[in-house]
Amino acid sequence: MSITIKEKSSGAILAASEPGAGVDKYEGNWYFEPSSVRVETLRVTDRTYTCPFKGTCNWVDFVAADGTTVKDVAWVYPSPKPGHDLIRGRYAFYAGSRGATQEG
């Protein structure tokens, strides 16, 4: 079964892959390899969040063709803490429907 993540308001596909072939569920969220993500529609920002366990991530915004921006559709850990190497450089999205994205 393919896992697809869409931006809620437009329905634009942000990421899609088969589990284990470019996407893994980690701590309840989907983490996609960049090759499974429509990176041309996403912008990694300077805004950060620091998880006491995984380290610091950068928030990712969706930029539509008309220039409309939707904040915080994903996040990326460029250098996670030891023990969390699986998520390094992957684009993370909430599983299910939450915030600006939905799974489906």
C-alpha cells in the first residue's frame, strides 16, 4: 500500500512511496527519503524546533505554483542526535490528518 501525503487546502501531493522503500514510520510520523518527496514544491526554512531526544529540525513550507505559502507542512532533521540516524535528511510528515497535511 502506497503512502501519500497531501497538502490539505489544495490537495497537492507532497510525498508518495511504498513503506520500507523510501518511507518509514518513526515515532508515529512518516519520514520520507528526499527522492520520494516533491522537493520542488517545498522550502526548508530557518525556523527550527528542538526535540530533547532527536535534536534540532528545520520546518518545511509548501509553496504553490501561484506563490501561496503554507507553513510547517513538514520538518527535516539535518543532524539528528545519535541513535536517530534513520531520520537524517528525511522529510517528516504527520501521519493521518493534522495541521496542513493529510495522509491518503
